[in-house]
Amino acid sequence: MARQVGEINASSQADIAFLLLIFFLVTTSMNVDQGLYRQLPPINNEENQKADKVNERNILIVLINKDNQLAVESELADINDLTETTIEFLTNPRNREDLAEKVKASVRLEEAIAKGNTEEAAALKKVVELCGDPEITKGIVSLQNDRGTNYETYIAVQNNIVQAYNIIRDKFSMENFGKVYDELSNDEQKLVRLVIPLNISEAEPRSVK
């Protein structure tokens, strides 16, 4: 009888231990990277090598050194200010000559037609019809980090840049469709991405002073 009670107690303890293990697995929060998943550009081919050079004013250079210090256009900057800086660079509301250029969607439409890009031309035509010929930024954010840069710092910088694009897209979506970007249909989101493309260039880590 004592043996049976001992076997039952041992079995119960094993069941309780198993249930506790399941409980902790379910309730314990795991650290999740906040970075954005993006498809890297394809390997350079002859067509890419012949691409037009980008005007220097259209590139916002963001550097992170080994001490996790941020520099924007060679000036030390605060990570918390990066989102607003990126928004101003991309939208260039006062048409400053040192910020990104903008081009009318109708002009891009003519260029797409001239190049025989029928799919892009059709999308741009919808943009002009539905959104009143908006301006499309030519801005590109170039993100470069040092080999010694802290991973969390790099992700924080990346997230602030992406947040700038999200804010611009939400504003454009509200003005033209009455909804934020995430609430738009797939076709509407495609039009917004055409006007506000996510142009972030991430180079291989190197030694940054």
C-alpha cells in the first residue's frame, strides 16, 4: 500500500513539474528583434551598372561608429531626432536645394511610357487620376555602420528611419484615401508605395571614425 502511494506521489510530482514547465513556456516573453524584414537588392548586373548616378543631394548619409554615435551628413546627431530629420529630407516641404529632389507623378508617367514600362505607367496613371498628380521623392537614405557597432543601436537607428517612411505614408494615405496605410487595400497600398518608395541603402559594415 505504501509503495502504491509512493508511486502515485512520484507520478503527481512529475505531472506538476510538466505543467509548470508548460506554464513558464507560455507566459515567458521572448526578446524579439525590432528590425524590418526587407528583401536585399539583387546582385549587380550590366543593367544595374549602367544605371544613372544619383544626385548627391538625394542621398541622406547616416553613419554609426564603433562607439554607437550617430552622424547625419557628417554631423553628430541624436537617434531620437532621426525620424524627423528623415521626414524633412524626404518631403522637403520648403524645396530646399540641399534636401531631396521631387518629381511630379505625371512626369514619371511620361518617363515610364517612353521606356515602354507599361505596368509602371498604368500604376502612375492611377496615381495621377486618384491623388491629383503628387510629387514623388527622389530621396535615398544610406545607412552605414562600423564593425564594432552595437546591434541594438543599429536596429534602433533602422527603426527610426523606417518610422519616418511609415509616417509619410500614413499622412499621404489619410489625405487621399481617408485611411492610414495599413487599412488600405493591396491596390491602394501599391499606389502609396509608388509615391513613397522605401529607398534605404544598407552597405556592408566597415571602420567608421
